Amino acid sequence: MIALACVLASLAMAPLPLHGAPYTPPPPGGGSTPPPPPPPAMPPPPRDPAPSAPPSGAPVSGPNMPGSAGPGPATGAVPTGARMPISVATGGDLGPDTTSWSMWWHYNRDAFLDLKAHVEANSPATGGDATVSTSVRTSRGIDSMVAALGRERNRDLMSSLLVGLARSCDDLALARAPRMASLFAPFLADPDQEVAETAAAALGILRHEAALPDLVALLHDDAAGRKLAGGERVPTRTRAFAAYALGLAAARSEREDFQAFVAHHLQRELEATGHARSADLPAACVLALGLVPLPLEARELPKTGSARRSDDGIAPRTRASQVSGLVEILRDTQQHDRVRAHVPDALARLADGAAADLREDIAREITALLERAGREPAEVVRGAVLALGRLGDADSDAADLRVRGALKRAADSSDMQMRLFALVSLAQVATRRGTAEDATPVQSEVQKFLLERFARGKNRERSWAALSLGILEHGRIAQGQPGSPAVRAALRRELGESTAPDQVGAIAIALGLAQDHGAVRGLLAQLDELRDPIGRGYVATALGLLGLPEAIPPLRAILVKSRYQPELLRESAIALAMLGDNDLVTTLVDNLRQAKSLASQASVARALGFAGGLNAVEPLAKMLEDSSLTAGARGFAAVALGMVCDRERVPWNARLSFGVNYLAAPPTLIDGQAGILDIL
């Protein structure tokens, strides 16, 4: 499956005849037991398509945004299938250094970059009305991908086309969604497991509600699901991908009946797979449930079915019932560690917008887990530390006092990773005002704490403290507050003295987040002097965040020279897109025409996907249609087409990625090649 970089509204079509009806589970015990109460019914979709909108919640550019998706933790050359490696420091023969700040940044960066907005703002339509131009160009990309899907048999290319088409069919292309759902369905039975699970993911990305019951059938491995999968059983990986897809689709729906339908089936499967030897399916259900917060009161739900406890499990009707079910799993030490490790994240998500007493209950559960850290698996405790960064804020509620106290204690833990996660979580907490009229006291306290760690910590801790200071400054600016001169001075001073690429990168990103325009000279010096391509890439990103046009010429020079350094080429292209370089697409297209090797074609096509607007559709479509190119090269074109045709502000798997406990990820979530967060 090819990695892709950069997810609607309801649709005008009746449910599909075979699987569109409400799913009623068979009675247990071969039919001798009365059937359980029905789940919430899957209602027919509304008649009129509605336009896509940015995700609800925090602003796209703010640190609370559930954003960022991307490739898994792999390093080295780009693997077959054009998987893009995550840029992290390596640990020698042991692979990537999981304590590097850059791994956290990889999974959370889109919450801060808001790249799509920059690209669209700097890509004026040509040839007439902007709406018509957008529609025509998107259609050109979709048509080329549909034609390729009908003739190609290469695994990576097929997978790229499935996801690219799903990403493209929103907004003006929304009417194509029913056709796409029918086009994707046969691939669920593909003998190649990677293609089959990608088809399931594509149905979730597409969000065509009439096709969602097919995902439920796959999730439950029932007769209908097995028919769709073309075998005696639905593979566990496909079932996990169906769970992720259901959660991602429901997360973007405003229909409570649809959310209740999805939440019921996720909860039912989670109970059925409890204590499984493999974490993949139950962990997927936990994470997906966290994406589907139900109403706070039962009376707010439409009358879509029973929610009584039965032999079939619980169909949660309210947010409190969701929380209760997840807390049971968190407390159950017989559950797989990698299932429990993701429960704090799901609970923290469900706390957003909840009543004070429910937030307090959630905070109590998660902080209690930290209090017994010595008796709990490290990956579960680390997940709790990350979750507190999403849960807490800067007011004086009991829950938030509890959260901040727990994080400060975690920052002194003997577990290095726990300490590092605590720093970034403290910064996130301090950026949210909550009910406080003035968050300055808490922000000042956290700033002092982080500056001390930045000054006196060891190298790795200093890099995380720098990133955390940048997050704190970014939050202040988002709230209309002035930045801290003390933070900027400390970061700027250390940038001039640091030589380690990993630390330079962290400080550079922090300065970009802090909008310290006075740091541009030091950043340009590092861009020129630093030889490490990954470190230079982070400096380029920082210059893009600052938005200063004087950075365009040196970044253009790097872009031309970095064809065989994919990370640096990608980051310099992203920075130029953020800076509004009008010649960027032309330069990349020229590079694409001149590229001879697969590696150079891959690098340029990926950069076009990240940073190119709809002006890139035509050259990418021609590349996809060129049979003289390798399947890998055409696959990169499909990747990029899906990215530039996608009108969403954040990547389709963003909600799963932001704040994810990546060190406890089961293979279907992240494995560096074929997890759902490995697909861009």
C-alpha cells in the first residue's frame, strides 16, 4: 500500500439493497435464546448532499486540533510502494530512536501547519470562475484514477488509487460517491490482503452512508461480511480497518442516529473480542469509539433502537455509557496491554464538551492509573500521560488541578519516555483557557518549569522542552496574547550554539511555532550550514511557519538540489507553499519531467502532493497515464493526485493521529508499512 500525504456530508441515495437494512445480530446459542434488542437502526441518508466543512472542535491551526496523519516509524530509503519514512533520529542498529521529539511531531504536525489552507490561498484559479475551475480539475484527476483502477494490477498502485479516489470525492465531486462505493466494493474480496483492507479504509474515507453497513458486516465477520470478503472468514486486519473506517466516518457526521449506529456496533464488537490474544481489533474499536462522542443526555438521541443491556452487549446511548464501558476495559488488567494503552486517549476525547462531573470522573481514572505506575505496563502509563495533554486546561476546576499535578509528577518519573511526554502534555494543557478568565498564572508556571528543563536537562529532554515551549507560545498567540520575550530569547540563543541536528530541528520548529521573526537570520544560517538533510528539513519548515518572504530564494535553491533527498525536498516544498511561492508548482512539474529514476520521480511527485494545488492535477494525471513509467512511479502520481484533489483542511486520518499513543500501536494502526496511519 502506497503512503499518501495530506476526510462529509450526507449523500442522496437510498441504502444498498443487500446490506443497507439495519443489522440485527443472530441470537447466541444457535437460535435457542430469544434475539437481543435491535441496535440503533442505520437510517437512510438525507436526500440532498451538503458541502464538506472543516472538522468541528478546535481551530485547524491550533494545538487542540485532532490533526496529523502520516507514515509509520520507519527510517532509511523509501520502501517499495513509496512509503515515506518518518524523519526521526536513529538508534543505530536498533532502528529509530523512539524518544526523539520528531516522532511526536510527525503524528501531530498537521494541527499546527494548516498546510491545505496555505496551498489554497496561494493557488488562484485560472481560466475563469474559481468554482468551475476547481470542478473541472478535480474531475480530470478523478477520471484518470478511475481509468487506472480498471486496468492496473500492481498492489501498491491499486491501493493508492483506492485511497486517492476516496479522498477526491467530496465537495464538488460529492455526487460521485455512490459510484465510488460500488467501484470499491469488489476490492474487499481481493486476494491481496493489503488491497482488501485498503478498500475498507476507502469506504470510510468516502463516507457514503449507504455503504457503511458493509463496514459493519466486515467488522462483525458475519455472513454478509464474509460474502463481501469472498471467503469463509473476514481477516482480522480487514475487520480492524473496518472499525477505524467506521469511527472516522462517524466522527465527521453531524447525525446522531448515524453516530449511535456506529457506536453500538463498535461497542458490541469490543465486548465480543475482549481478552483477545491480538490487540488489533479491540484496540481499533477503542480508538474508533473515542472518535464518536454520543450526546450527553439520552433524550437527545433520535429513537433509533433499544440501548438496553442484552446478551449482545451494550448499545451506548449517552456519553456516560461510552465512558463507563471504556473505564471497565482500563481497569481490567486481563485485557491486552496494547488495548488498555489506547483507552486513556479515547476517554480524553470523550471528555471534550462533557459536563464537569464526567470530566472529573475521567480525570480521576486516568490520574489514578499514573499513581499506580509502578504496577502498570509502561505503554499503558505513557498513554495516560499523553491523554492528560488532551484532557486538561488552565482553569481551577478539580479535574484540571488533578491533571496538572499528575503531569508535573510524571515529568520527574524514572521512565524517560514518560518524562518527555509529560513536558509536551503540560504545554498543551497550558494553551487551553477552560473556564478561567485569565490563563496567565498557569501559563507562567508552566513556562518557568519548561525553561528550567530546557536549560538544565540532558540533550534529549532539552529538545522536548524546546518543542513544548514552542507549543506553549503557539497557544498564546492563537488566543491573541503576546509571545514571551524570555522564551524567544532562550530558544534563539540555543539555536546559535547547537550543532546536533536533532536539537537544532526541535529549536527551529519551536521558533516557528512561536512566530519569532527575529530568529530568521539564525534559521537561515542553520539552513546554510547544517548538512544533515532531516535537520535542514525542520529548519525549512520553521521558515515556512514564520511566513517571511526573504526565505523563498534559499529554499528554492534547496528545492532544486534535493531531488535525491526526499525528506528535504518535501519539507522545502511545504515551506515554499506556506510562503506563497507562486512558481512552486511550475518548478516541481519541470523537475518531474526531467526526473529519470524512480527515486527522483517519487520525491517530486510526493512534494507536488503535499505542496501543489489543483494546477498540479494535469501533469500528475499524465504521469499516471504514461504506461512507459514503472508502476511505482505511476503509484506516486496517484498518491499525489489524491492529495491535491482532496479539499479537506486536514488529512483523512487526522483524528486518529493527533495525540496517538504511537509507541503502543498495534500493526493495523502503525507498522511503518501498512497501518492505517501509514497511509497518507
